[in-house]
Amino acid sequence: MPQLYKTHAMPFAQLKLANLYAVLRLRQQIFMLEQQSIYEDIDNHDQLSWHVCIYQGDELVGYARARETDNGQMAKIERVVCAASHRRTGLGKELIKQCISIIEQHYAVKNIMLSAQTNAIAFYRKFGFEKHGLVYDDGGIEHIDMYLSTL
């Protein structure tokens, strides 16, 4: 990843208001406006998550969150997003690597799960994620659950 990017990972309590605003704005720009996916983005999971933010200067250009699920047996990677102008630069790869690292450091889980848009299956397979179950509609976009064993 080029040196012009800075990566910060932090739990919710350490997010400054300006960071949180940038996160919510980027997620809205990509998921709701660009992809026209209508869903409840602010879902009360942000407070329980680690947030990986990649900046170019003062601009948030990549984001993902990682959290432990309710039962403590699994962690989830969610809301993986890169600004359109920064796709295919390695940001997505860095986001996933950072999330896996955070999960390994902070959670004693057996599996990591994510809900992949079907056009991103090959990308997640590069990290060892495997498809599980059937394709389903999530906010008007086809998704499939994928799992990675941490054992």
C-alpha cells in the first residue's frame, strides 16, 4: 500500500466525532447512494466494534469494522468500503488484513464471518474465506455468507 495512506484502528470509544462523521458519510456515499442499497446502516453494532479507517491526508478513503458476535464464538467483518477513487489500490486488502489481525488480538473466536457481495467472492477467497449457504438479497444486492476458521 502506498505511503500516502495512514491506517488507524480503534474501538468505538476512541473515535472522535469528526472520525465518526467521516465513517458514516463514506458508508452512506457508497452503500446507499452509489449502490442504491436501502438498509439500516446505523444498527447499534458500531459501539461494539473496532473501526479500521484508512486516510489519505484528512480524507477517509477506506473503512471496515470488526466485532465479536453475541455468542462469543465468532467475529464478523462488516461495512468494508473504499472510496471509488481509491479502488484497486490495495486498500481493500489492507482493510481485511487489519480486521483479521484485530480479531486475532482481541477476540478468542473459532471463526470469522462476513456477508460478501457476490461480486467480491474471489477477493475474500484470497484470505481463506469459504462460501456457506445460499445467496440472499441484502438491501437489494446479492450476498453470501463466508467463513474463515481461526483454528
